[in-house]
Amino acid sequence: GCGEQEKAPTTNAAQTTVEWATVGGTEMAQRHSPLAQINKDTVTDLGLAWKFDDFIVRGRVHRGNQGTPLVVDGVMYFTGPWSVVYAVDAVSGKELWVYDPEVEGGWARKTCCDVNNKGAAIEGDTLFVGVVDGYLDAVDIKTGERKWRTDTLIDRTRSYSVTGAPALANGNVIISHGGSDMDIRGYISAYNQKTGALVWRFYTVPGDPAINGDETPDITLARETWGDQARWDLGLGGGAYDSIVYDPELDIVYAGTSNGVPHPTWLRDPVNEGDNLYLSSIVAIDNKTGRRVWHYQTTPGDSWDFGSTQNMIMATLNIEGKDRKVIMQAPKNGFYYVIDRATGELLSADKFTTVTWATHVDMATGKPVLDERLDFRDEATIIWPSVSGAHNWQPMAYSPVTGLTYIPALEAPMKYVAYSKVDYKPGSLNEGKGPPLMPPFADEGDDKLAGVNDFAPRMESVLKAWDPVAQKVVWQSKPQTWWSGGILSTEAGLIMQGAVDGIFRVYDAATGAVLKEINTGIAMLAPPMTYMIDGIQYVAVLGGLGGSESAYFPDESAAKKYENPETLFVFKLGGTDVTMPPAKTWPAEEPLPAMTTASAEVIARGEELFFENGNCARCHSYRGSEGSYPNLWNMAPATHENFKNILLGGAYSYAGMASFADLLSEEDAEAIHAFLIADAHALRTEGAVEGEVRFKEKAH
Ligand SMILES: O=C(O)c1cc(C(=O)O)c2c(n1)C(=O)C(=O)c1cc(C(=O)O)[nH]c1-2
Ligand SMILES: [Ca+2]
């Protein structure tokens, strides 16, 4: 027995109700269900029970889903874009209430990757939800009325956001933030579940020594790994935007912290270039005191935007004859970590996919050994994995039945381009490196990389069954369309996953054989969950493409073929076929405005501003290639007329298009407009170029 089964919910033939009460599914956050009505024999009969698509949409932009629904006492609670909570009858899908925290729309600009939400937490009759503009709200689960709200932000001028699910820890509710690619100083906060009062706060990086004294001895310890010229003005990053789990036995909160800002360590901490604690780390925090128990840094001196925020799973594994209580993570950096969760001892760290930035993890020091040939400070360099990571936020699952972890892994390199300096731009990406230059590359044959990067460049999603004891891949799926879906494991030996191609797949957990496919026509990223009511097992999964891949839909994504409104699917045995959504229609071609009279210089400046710090390019893809946001190469006449009012006046702020008046002058706005008009003319004459790069590669 290598599974942590003692506290997982159990089921037997007589049991007719099984809930799914936390995003991780069980106390150990394994995303494994005891249910087995849907099994290898019956799964071919899986079909649609009902769906829900009445999501709150602002403006024209469908934003996709990342959440795991909860089912408690016959009611399903799930979150959607803009941190809205929906409560529906878990058998019929009938809407019971909607809680809309009425997020400030312009806050979308303060998120790196859109106004996503990964789910809620429930204790007794209270539901907790993190709100993207920085609040933590407690909501009555019967009525949907707010009980209390607390502002989790220490500085509302900074680009903090909440995109993760809160975690519950013995009377506390724990939350942290996104924004580590922008300008935040990361911290993790614990609030009293009843009152919303702050219980403790764990800062993950030191503050400016000229302003802040060290808040805790843990920060004093971290400060030793930083020089005195660090970019305090940028906050330094380290938010725990996704993964926070709680171990009730040890009363420890584990939080996975993000990357630093700017990304390259030589720009972030030019004098020291040390480990930069507690960036890209797993920190174990005493839930009573808020103080560090141990920490393990997966990527010391992170220069790649790897972070260590991917979902963490607890289990008891038999390693070399001893039962060890472990915590496991497969972060962006491509190594699978098994750590003793009581002591922080590193038990193993192995590549689960193609990785070149480091050759291996030295088990004596616990540190990765870098491949020096891949230093990108002076020269653009192709490195595996990309900034999207070898695994991103889409949760993996662990099956105590097979003893395997199922990782929605990503196979892709990226050309990393460092800037020579970073001028702080509030409300912007301050990454200090270029935009994600993904395959195909123009110059794949770069000699410097021979023997290091001669893996065929590709962008693929591969489901891998990983043995955390034997430290190897046991099976892997056929390569799928780029960007992945989260995972559910069940006692029946099934693995379930939605995918970007719109197909919901059920795999044999032991062999990887595909046992069932349901085409929904909607791209799915969010992890499925399962529950039983009145003896019927249901599987639910949220659909809709959003997040970091919103600007450019992946090639084979369902969102390119069909309209892709946010949709919740619920399946059961004997259900019906899914009706395909209507075929995608892109807006018709608008009349071109007259060619701009602006000078070549002004147009060039406009282009620069479009891309700088991701200003416009972060959402509005280059030359309007297919994605979620309006195509600025095909603006309606009224939009042209209203251009400055939108860009500087915040006319569409409610829908997520914030004002940029703090950053751009009237002249800047006119230059950007001139560039768009001139380039729209060029595009109509030249036509789109096949395989055109997603981003312009520019020296900085
Ligand atoms: O460092 C951060 O604070 C931060 C936040 C987020 C986020 O809030 O979603 C992402 C990332 N980083 C990130 O690096 C990343 O690849 C990413 C992808 C996504 C997404 O929603 O698809 N979010 C994020
Ligand atoms: Ca990041």
C-alpha cells in the first residue's frame, strides 16, 4: 500500500452520496475519488447529464474556465471568470444563486494572464472565494449573500491579483496573489474563517531595507540570499498564486511561491545574484504562528519565470522500505520533486519531460546543476522548457490504486531573450526579457546549442503517468494540441482529462489506453471532478479557453472551429450526446480607414509602444491572429473614432480594457493608432504571412 487512504473519503455499494468538498478532492489534495460506478466496463456509456452556460460575460470576451467545482449537500458551487461564484442543483443543474463580487473591470490589466479563478473553499455554511481585485469574500452557501469581505492587499497601487483558490487550515483561510511578473512583493496571509481578521502573514521576499525592517526572522534569513542593490522598486515577486495545501496532522500550510521580477536574476539582483529566497520555493509554514518550518527552493536564482506554483499533492510513499509522508510537485522547471513534508528533506528530483536549463539536481546540495551553455544574458538562447513550463496550473492527480501521478505535461522550448535593463512600468509586465518566442524558430541550427537543444522543437501537450518511487514515466499519451487540461483520477482505475481540442478523454490509469472520448466542441483546461448523489455518479468539468493562451488560440483548439462560450459539462452513465456549439464566425472585414499621415518615425514609435512591456500585445495579438480579444487590425469605424477614449479614457474598462492614461500620453495613443492603421493597410496588401511569428523579436 503506497497510498494515503486513511483519511480519504471511502465508499461502498451501500453509500449513495459522495461529495467533493475541496478543490483537491481529498484531504491530501490527490484529486482522486473513491467512486467506481463509472469504470472500465461501463465508461463507454458515459454521456451528457446536463450543462450550464449562463456565465456572466463582460463585453465581447469569453474568458475561459480554470476552476474545480465543489459538491456539498447536493449543491454544486463553481467559480468562473471575474471571480463570480455559481451555485446550482448538482442533480438537475438548476441555478440556485449567483454571487458576483463586481470586480473592478480595469483590474484585468493588473493580471498577467486574465481574470481567472481556480475555485472556492467551503467550511460549514460559508464559502470563501478569492476575488481578482484583491479581496477575500465569505459567502453564505444557502443564500449567496456576502458575510464578510477583507482586503488582502498591502498596496492597491501594485498589480496584485487573486487567481487561485483559498485553502482552509484549522479555522484559518489562506490566500496569496498573482502579479510576480509585474510588480508585487509576495506574501501569504491567513485570515480567521469566522471574522475575516488577519491571523498571520508570511512574506516571501525581503522589502526595501530603506523602508521596511525585516518583519520576521524568516525574512532576515531570506535577506542573506539577496544583494543590497536588488530591485526593491519592483517588489521582487514570489506570490503563491496557485498552490496552497494544508496538512491537518502536522498543522502545516505548504505554499508554492512564484518567480521573481524581473525574471533574470542578474537584472533582479545585480550585485548578489544569489538564490533569492523564497522565490520559486515550497515553503512549509506553521499554521499557528505563521513562521517557517522548512523551505525547499526548486529553482534557486530563477531567471526563467519557472516559479514553484504548480499543484502539490500529499501522500505516504514507501521509499527504500520506509513509509514517508511526502509532498510532491511537478513545477514549471520540469523536475518532479518528492519531499518529506515533515522535515523538508529532498527525497528525489527527476526530469519528467524534456529539460535543458539544468542537467540534473545534485542530491547532496539539493540544487539543480545549470547547463552553463544556456546562459541567455548576452545572447538569445533556446531552452527547454518554455516560460509556459513543463507543467503549468492544470492540476496533476495521484492515484493510490496505481501509485502513479498523472501529469498534464508540456513539451516545448523557447527562445529566451534578456533585456539589458528594466525601467519600472506600473500596471505592466516588468519581466526584463522578451515575449515568448516559441517554435517554429527561424534559426534552429544555432551551433552554440548543438548537443543541448537538438530535440526537435515542438509545442505539445502529453499526459504522463509518472512513478514517484521508481522515478520514471510508466506510460504517456499521444501528443495532443498545445496547452493542457487538468486531471482526475478514480478508484476504478480511470484517468479523466478535458483537452484544448474539445475532447473529453477517459484513460486506463494502468496502461494509458483511451477508453472513451466525448467531443464537446469546447476547449477544456480545467480539471474534472466527480461526485455521487442518490446512487448516480457524475463527472463535471468546466470548459472554455482562457488564461495565458487567450491572445493566440492554439492551432487545433476547438475555440478556432466553434464558438466557445464558458460551459460546464456534467456527465453520467446513460447520458446523451453533446450538441456541438455553432461554427466559429470571426467578425466581418471592416472598411479600412484612410492611410495615416503620421511620419514613419511616429509609426515606428507606435509599434514599439504596442509591444513594450506587453502594453497592447499582451492581449491583442500581432496582426489580429485568432484569439479571445478584439482584433485591432480590423477595428470598426466607431472604434477608430473612439480610440483615444478607449485607450486613455477607459471607455471599456468594465469589460476589462483598462485606461492606460497613467502610462501613455495623447501623443503615444496617436502613435499606436497610426501604427495600427498603417499596418492594417500593409496587411491587406501583403496578406497574412504563413507561420508569422506571434511576437516581434526585438532588441532592447
Ligand atoms: O508569477 C505570477 O504571479 C503568475 C501568475 C499567473 C496567474 O495568476 O494566473 C500565471 C503565471 N505567473 C505564469 O507564469 C503562467 O505561466 C501562467 C499561466 C496562467 C494561465 O492562467 O494560463 N497563469 C499564469
Ligand atoms: Ca509567472
